[in-house]
Amino acid sequence: MNVKAKTAYKGITRKKYLFLLSISAAIVLTFIIDVMTGPASLSANDVISTILFPAYSEPSVQVIVWTFRLPIALMAIVIGIALGLAGAIMQTILDNPLASPYTLGISASAGFGAALAIVLGVGVLPFADTLFVPVNAFVFSLISCMAIYGIARFKQATSETIVLTGIAVLFLFNSLLGLLQYMANPEQVQAIVFWLFGSLTKANWTTLGITVGIVLVVIPLLAMDVWKLTALRLGDDKARSLGVNVERIRIKGLILVSVLTATAVAFVGTIGFIGLVAPHIARMLVGEDHRYFLPFSALSGAFILSAASIFSKAVVPGIIFPIGILTSLIGIPFFVWLLLSKKRGYW
């Protein structure tokens, strides 16, 4: 590599790091604003001092920040990271710019598991009383993942097979979910609909800890394969010529996407379009090199969901609007633009 090319490469790399630093700073800002906003408004100084020095803050402010708002604000960031990563991996392994975690029907199966617990009181793990609905949603998500995995493995895991299997799973669980809603009473239907809208309001330190733990396990597993995933963007044949086991990396990606999406749906319900929008923002700014693409997708998802959490409290003063509706309203125009735009050379 000559000096000129090396200098240009360093400039491009520096620019990518600048983008990552900028979006990280934006997340910190939205996080503080998210904790500040609510029925009882707090100043930035109150929030920062209470987080750093809780013993010296007023008891009422301490309760508001540490008991109610901090778990929700942190959950927005962590779930955004999970969905951003899941969307990035999904679009890579399926080679499809319109793919998202929900393409596989994982959210539909999780919604069915949650509805089963709400309507029939049927739990797959009877001892998990405190996490009755989330555990059901998580287990049914993994069941759909295993079904897709089995069929894809049988058919040598081509991207087309995975997509078609996911669509079949999506329609199957949507039909079963509709059947449960038909059987449910009005209170149960309301609970199911609230779950499917998506909401961060039930986040607490326990569910946050579980979510953080799962995300921290998945991230190193993805980091191990950044070069293989980048090679996969060159096409299956070129990736194989570089020594990549395409079928294996695709199946591994599918499982990790399912775990991330199942975790998100299990604890906050269905939150759409984060997994679609975040990877495209990352791709336009930092390109396809997965050393930067995956972190930026994760941070983009965190920023979008953290900002949506702020707006969910501002739409109707005193009422927290379902965050899944807001993310859909943000994502739909982007989705339509993506379908109609001819300027998609970055893909």
C-alpha cells in the first residue's frame, strides 16, 4: 500500500471513529433527557447529581430517578442495541436490504407465547411466576427459531429458504394469536394489544439485568465473525473462496438474531422498524466493514429508541404513549423511501 492510499485509509477510518463518537455522545444526551422528562420534570443537574451521588439527593428525586426512570431509560438503550444488532445481522445473512428480525416471525411467535399466558394462564415454566408472560414469550420465540433452523439446515440454509420459512412461521403464529384474541375476554384482549404495541413502562432492574446479560453474551460471539460477515457481503461464492463456511455463519447469525429479538420482545413487547432503520443509517455512514457497521447499527438502534422514549412521554402530557407505535410511525416513511428510492448504491 503506497503512502497516498495509506493516508486516505487513515482518513476514512478516522471519520468512522468520529461518527461512532458523535452518536455515542448523542445517546448520552438523549439518556439524560429521557430521565429528566415525565410527569414530574427534573433538571439536568438533578438527574446527574442523583445518578452520581444518590445519597446526597432528595429522597423523592432519588425514588423518581432510581426506581422509575433510570431502568426505563437504560432499557431503551439496551433494547435499541439488541434490535440494531439483530437487524444488521439479518440484512447481512439474508443479503436483503428490507430484512429485519421480524421477517422470521419471531415477534409473532413471542406475541403468541405472551397471549397464551394472558388468556389461558398456561406457562412453559410454572415456577417462573414473576416473569410468567416474558418467559412464555421468550420460549416460544426460541421454538420458532428452532423450527426455522431445522428446516433451513435440511435445505442447506440458503437465504431464500430462511426467508420463506420465516414468512410461513409469521402467518402461522399470527393466525394462532388471532384465535386467542377471539377467545379472550375484553380485559385479556386489552392486555394482549398493549403487549403487542410495545412499551418500556414495565422495565425494572431485574429485567434490565437479564437483558444486559444476554446482550453482553451475544456481542463477543458476533465480534468473532466480523471478517466473515464482511466477506459474506461479497456474495456466497466469493465468501467461500475466502474460506468462509457460509452455511455455518448464516445459521449462527440466525440463532443470535433470534436470541436478541426474543429477549427484546419478551420484556418490552413488539417494537418494530428499529431493526430495519438502524442498519441502513449505519451502512450509509460507515459502510459495510462490520468492524464499524455492527457497532454503529447497535448505537443507531439505541439512539432511535432512546429518542422515541422521550417522544412517547411528550405526545400526550401525563400519559406514556406506546413506544412501538412511535417507532412504526418513524420507520414507515423510511421504509417507503427505501422501496421507492433509486439512490441505493450503498447497498
